Amino acid sequence: MATAISILKFFRTGAFGPLYLGSTRAYIEAALGPPDDYLTLSRRERRQYQEKDHWSYSRGWCYGDVELFFDEEHRLQAIHIDYLFERIPSGGDKIQLDPWILHPGFSLDEAESAFTEHQLAYHIRRKDPFHQDIIHLVLETGTDLYFDEALEDHPRGESGLRLLYFPDMLKTYYDEAGNLRQQKGRNDLSSHQ
């Protein structure tokens, strides 16, 4: 039977159903079962492990559109859902994913309105330090929604929402006010926006 996971509860708590950052592979496998797919191992890793065990040593497991990434200690490090401008996210056969408000056509304005209505605190919008058209809407629980301004007026009606990433991996690039920090080795990040 599939494990029910609600995006609204995830946005509110930071827990992805029974999963939380730091969960072990064994715990995740017990909760969800083996992944539908996994990231390919390096050449060295492929030689190190039997082929039937490759999935259990992979740095990334996929359950439908949901990607789980592990650190060197085999603990859950990040959750990633991509292609949100193309389709409603699916958890495959093992996760019954309630997408709440995520759908193609989901705009930044809709996100702000829904989060305010449901009393979900979020950080100020900020430009991406690497991609000038990306705006981040980051919930206080750490989920980072990537909106692409260039897609807002796409002829097929695709949304600006591109992907969801947890936790917010870019926070070190910003100060408390949400402004880009000066980075070593870069003249001025703000000029790239």
C-alpha cells in the first residue's frame, strides 16, 4: 500500500510524510519500499558493489517525481521535485502524493496568496545568484520553491514554478534582509541579475 504524503503538511512542518532530514536509507526503505529508480553509481562504486545492490548505495532514490538525496553517511540530505511547470507531481506507486496546490499554471502570486491564506510563513522573494530569471519563495520550514519569471507568459500557459527543493541550499548566499552577499572570486553577483 502506498504511503500518503501531503504537500500542505510538508510545507507546514518540514516532514515529508514519515520522512525527515537525517532519516536513514533503511528507515526510508522500510517506510516506502525500494525506490522506483535511482541515480547511477560512479564507475568505482559500480565495481565495488554487486549490480543487484546498486540501488541501495545510490546517492539518489526516485519515487515517481520525488527525488531523495543522501549524504555520505547514507542519511536523507534533500528532497527535490522537478518539472512542476509541466505536470502535477506524482509519488509513483509507493507514495500517494497529495499535491495540494501544485499544478501546471501555479504562479508566484498564487503561491503567496495560498501561503498567506493558510498562514504559512515564507521568506521574502529573492533573485537566484546564478540565474537571473529565477525567484525563490522560501517557506520558514525550509522548502524552497523556484519560480522562473521567463515562464510566466509562456504561450502554453506554463507556470513560473519550476521545482521544489528542501532544504534551502542557497541561504548562505543571502544576508538577513535577503540581499545577495559579496562572494569571494566574484566581482558582483548582483550584476548577473
